[in-house]
Amino acid sequence: MTGAKKLLLASLALGFIGGYVDTVGFVALFGLFTAHVTGNFVLIGAELSRASANSVLLKLLVFPTFIAAVALARLVALRCERTKTVASRPLLVMQTVLLLVALVCSVPAGAVLAPDAPWAMATGLFMTAAMAVQNAAGRLAWPALTPTTVMTGNVTQVVIDSVDLLRGAAGPEVRDRLKRFIWPVLAFAVGALSGAFAYAGWKFWVPAITAGDARRSGRDGCEDGSQGVIASEWVIPFRREHHEQRPGPHPGRPATGL
């Protein structure tokens, strides 16, 4: 498999995970963005403007959590540089561990679901940390990889290149870039839809998305300059739980477990 195909596989897998986790966090945790964290600024402002505002503590805590996780990922990558090893494996392991911890926290969180409930907050913060590591890995381990957690820039580039393609002014470079940018967008969309429907049907458990295998390529770097790829299967286990619905934080919105 060529380096370009490996990067495509990585962008599809990580794009799906980004959309999946962000949607589950938004649906289950009172509108929390775990991947697109800056979107929480809008939600904080909207919440505080209401007369009966809910707690915004969780949305405020995601910012230092995100920063700390990115900083930790950078330190891991620096250590890998010193030891001349590929950073992709430890970063993927870190993300997997954080998602598994979020899964563990979501079990007791389902018993008391509120914006400021400790277990619910822990679940959201660990999910945010996992997405922060994925964001950082895209820059530290796969510099040639298109963004996989925030799609605004990707969609902008896809539209620009599509217009040039329709004008007949798209050269090989534009066509190649269009292919690289459009697939993560589609994967993110599929992940978001999957997360919404999976949560609606299975409730309670936040999905634990684990990397089955993260291994380096035959050489220290891929043909396109990236330092490693995901050559793995991504497993998304769920467990169906039945709980009595409790009154939600907003009128007409039932609270369900994570």
C-alpha cells in the first residue's frame, strides 16, 4: 500500500471518529462540543443569556483540558524525536486510553445526568482530551494529513477546488487536493450520523473507539513525508441499557444516560 493510500485510510478512520465522538458528546452532554471545542463559546454565551441558565462549568473546563492534552501530546512527540521513533503509535494509544476512560466514567454518569454532575463532567473532559490528542497527532505525526476533527476549512477548500474543476481550470495538483480534502468531510458526516443514531438506539454507554493496531510503515516515513499511518480496524462497542427517563435540563427534553 502506498503512502498516499495509507494517509487516505487514516483520514477516513480519524474523520469518522471525530464526527462520531463530537456528536455523541453534543447529544449526551447537554450540547458539549468535544472536537470542535471553540463552538462551546457560542453555547456558553447562549446559556448565560437565558434567565434560567444551566451550569456552564463543563463547557468552560474543556478549554484548559484541550490545551493540556495538546501540550502532553507535544511532549510525547518530542520524546519520540529524541529516541528516533515514530510518534503515531504512542499518540494513538493515548487517544484510545482516554476514550476508554471516558467509557468507564459514563457508566456511573448515567445514574445522575446533569451538566455539573461529576461523572458526566469527567466523561466530557476525557472525550475532549481524546479529541485534542487526535488534533495534535494530525500535526505531529501526520503533517500531510488533512484535518479530521473540524471540517470548516476542509469544506471551504473542497468548494474552491470544485469551482476550479467545473471551470476546467483544475490541474493535477488541484484534483489531488480535492480528493484528499473531500474524503475526511464525508467520513466526518458519516461518523456524526452514526453517533447520533447509535446514541438514540443504545443510550447509556459513550462509545469506546479503540485502535486495533497502530503500526509504523516499512520505513521511518511514508512516501509523502508523514511519519506513520493507521493500519488498523476501529472497533466501536456499545451496550444497551434501559433506564427510567428523568426530567431534562430544558422543558420538553428528556434526560438520558450517556
